[in-house]
Amino acid sequence: MNTGKVTLLGAGPGDLELLTLKAVRALASADVLMLDDLANPDIVTLAQQARLIRVGKRGGCKSTPQDFIQRLMRRYALAGKHVVRVKGGEVLLFGRAGEEIGYLQQAGVQVDIINGISSGLAAAASLGISLTHREHCRGVTFVTAHAQDDSEPDWATLAATGTTLVIYMGMSRIASLTTALLRHLPAHTPAAVVQWASTTKEQRLVTNLGGLATKAQEAGMGSPAIILVGDAVGEAAQHIAPRIADQHIAIAITA
């Protein structure tokens, strides 16, 4: 009788201490560990009995084909193995989980999901802000700037929502997306970039929408990073400086 299954596991933004206890238990029981590029590589120490297969997927870089990853998961699971597919951040946000769940379920493979902390939430925590601060916004919108067909999001509609915008995979087109948002939001709208949130490589830039692209490029910031736009982000300038003294993190706060 086949007892294999696939666990889609969110590894969070990089800090292993942010893993859930459920994630740690799943890693310890893994027979096969399929590791995403954006996950902390030290996570393998929690799955010492597992066979490690690296299945990196990075925007703008050579990536393991999605179809190959899915067929590999299916093969090992149908052979009775517990496959843990480790994804950076949160499994159900911009991680192709929908494709993998559908493919595996169609093949009769059991799929478990273990959530992780999204890098968008880790970025907000690093800035010391509430994404849904009731004095500043009506909610939060998580959006990817990198669609499958390479099209741009409807920035006009997003700007009109009155929500904090948390933008994933936007650094390669930060100039065009800020230009688009500036057609609908004032230049003084608070904005920030957090690169490698929660890790020792973290960098933070707090500025405004008008200067965001230029200042991020001047600071040499790139992927992986989260872009945050909205009045709630303005709270960061009030809280971030006192918190930085004992952290190995680069920061810039600009007007």
C-alpha cells in the first residue's frame, strides 16, 4: 500500500527561528527534501535523513522547469516516500502551489500544506509597522509585479483601493511600477524597500514614492526584496532608527 505524500512547506523569509513546530516535525520525517533557492540553505540540518534535491526557481535566473519539479514529486510520492517541497516565504502566496496541488491530486497523491511567514509580513515587522494601521488605510493588498505573461498589474485600480501595497518580485521593474503609481498617488506617499527580510543580509530603505526607484538603485538594492507603498509605511520613519543600533542591518531613511 502506498503511504507516500507531498508536504508543501513554507520556510518563511529566511530566519529559521520563524519556522513553525509543525514545519520542523515535517522536515524531520522527510525522505526527500526539494529545496527552493530562496529558502535558508541551513534548513537541511532539520532534515538530516532526507535526500536533498535542489529545485531553484529565481526570477531572471536559470530555473528548474516547473513540470520537472511536479513529475519528480509525483514519482517519489507514488514510490511511498514523504516528499517535503520547501518554498521560501508562504506556500500559498506567489509560489505556484496551485499548480502543484492540482497536478498531485490528479495523480492521486496526498498533499499537505504547512504555512510559513511571508516575506511581506517579515518586511513589515522589520520596519515596525502595521500593514493595516486603521489611521492610515482600509486594508492591505499583496500583489506580484511579475505576471506569467509578463504584463503589468492594473496599478490605477490598486492605487485606488486605499490599501497598503505589498509588492513582490518588483525590483527588476521598480522604475516602471513607481512611474505608473505616481500617475495615481502623490509623490510624497510613504514607500519602502526591504531586501532579504529577517536575515543578516537585510537592507531597508524608507523614503517616498517619488524617490523610491532612484534611491533603491543608488543603494544597490535588488531581489529578493519587498516594496511597500502607502501611508501606513510612514510609521516606519518614527520607529526604525532606535531599533537599528544593535542589528547587523544596513538602513537608509530619506525624505
